[in-house]
Amino acid sequence: MISTSTTYALIVHGGAGADPALDYREQEAHLRALIAGGQKRLLAGESALDTAVAMVKDMETSGLYVAGKGSAPNRDGIVELDASVMDGSNRQAGAVAALRNAVHPIEAARRIMAEGRYVMLAGEGAGAFARAQGLEIVADPATYYVDHVKHGSGGAQEGHGTVGAVALDLSGNLAAATSTGGTFNKMAGRVGDTPLIGAGTWADDGVAVSCTGLGEYFIRAGTARDVSARMTYGGASLNEATAAALAEVKRLGGDGGLIALDRQGNIAMPFNSKGMKRAAVSDKIAAVVRIFEPE
């Protein structure tokens, strides 16, 4: 049966931890164009999954965020990438961790989900899978990855950032996708919350969540799944659930933010860091782009 719903929604984020002293006009312009393109996709009937993945792929190749091209090397001078995707209609998921030199880590995660045998592949196994799938590989890492000062991290050696998208399509399905280069100056092999289903990414038939921040704390709090649990078992609203889940991250000592959508198209974009690059649109609200403004 084809849905006749007119309800849709889309949120994208370019990472928490923004610095008020830095200039983010380029990121703001990019997010404005990105959210407009995503809105067109959803209105044309594209699935939440396809739209969320497309949003993240665009951010991965922009070089404007701490993901894909904008990722910084680890302590050994190597870029290692994490990503995950989840389809709320069936809870299928895919993820990669410590993947090297893939142009689109999120596409590798999606291929793992589609292949169906695994949920996550890491390190050399993830790289071998990406190559076997014919995914685009960075030919010259030394020239491909951009200096992270350019995307507003200010040259911080222990900074962090992530990109993500959550979408609700006209058929009422939800999806979430998240991608990152991880924390700057991280130890080789370090994996944060981004590729962990239930920590950095979650989607079911009621809510879709993508997190950004200090990943170790989001892992310990199980943040993305926590939002869903608070709504499902506790009857919390989207705003109540996201605020409480993020408060738990703060209680543990972490900071960051998240984006979330429920099946009714309600939007939440809370953060407890200085700022979070984000944009949203739905059938109920015109497109908005925000960084430091509170919710």
C-alpha cells in the first residue's frame, strides 16, 4: 500500500564542539544548500534511508567537517574512519570502524547492511570489503585530506566532530546515518560511538537518532538507544527523551549533542557543548540552520 502522508522531516548535523571564536559561514552555507537538497529528495518520494545516506556522503566529501575528507590523522599519521547506518523500518544496520582511505565510509556501512551477514566490519576487514564492493578509494591520502583548521576546529589537537542525518520519509519510515574521522590526535585503533549501533546511531519505527561529541561517554550512556527506550518504555516525548539522554552524557563527564526525529515529524537538536552545526526542515517548518543558538 502506498502512503498518502504529507509528513516528512530531515535533520543534518556537522558536529558538536563548535567554537564561538571561529568563522563558520562556509559551513552554514553548505548546510543550507544540503538541507534544501534533502527536502527535495523526500518530497520526490525518496526513502529516508537513501536521503540520510546521501546527506552524509555529501558532508564526507565536502572537507568542511570532521568526517571523510575533513578527517585528521591519528597519532601515527593515518586517517581512520568510522560510520554507521540504520533503517528504522526493519532495524537492519551496517557499520565500519577504523576504515582507511574510503571516500565514503557511510556507503561501506550501507553495503554491509545490504549484504546482510554482518553489522560491523573493522580495520583491514572493512577495507577489503570496501575494495571488493568497488567503492571509491582515496588514491593519495597525503593530498586528499584537508587541514582540519579549515573546517573550524581551530587546530585543536584533542578536538572532536562528526556528521550525521536523520530522516522521515513520506511512507512514515525513519533512518539514521553517522560518519566521523574521530577525535584529533587519537591513538591508532581508537573507535568512538559513531559506528556502534545504539550508542551513536539508532533508528526504529518510532525514532531516529544520530549523536556527536566525546564518543567514550556516549558509548557508556548508550545514548542513541537510550532516547528510544525512554520514549518506548517510559512514555517520554521526543524532547524529554533527548534532553534526559544528553543529561546522562553530561553526568558522566562528556559533552556533545544529538539530532532526533520521531514518527510524527517532531524535531529535536539538543547539545551541551558550546555549539553544534545543524540544519532541519519538515512539512511543518521552513529550513533552519543553526550553530550556537539554543533550541
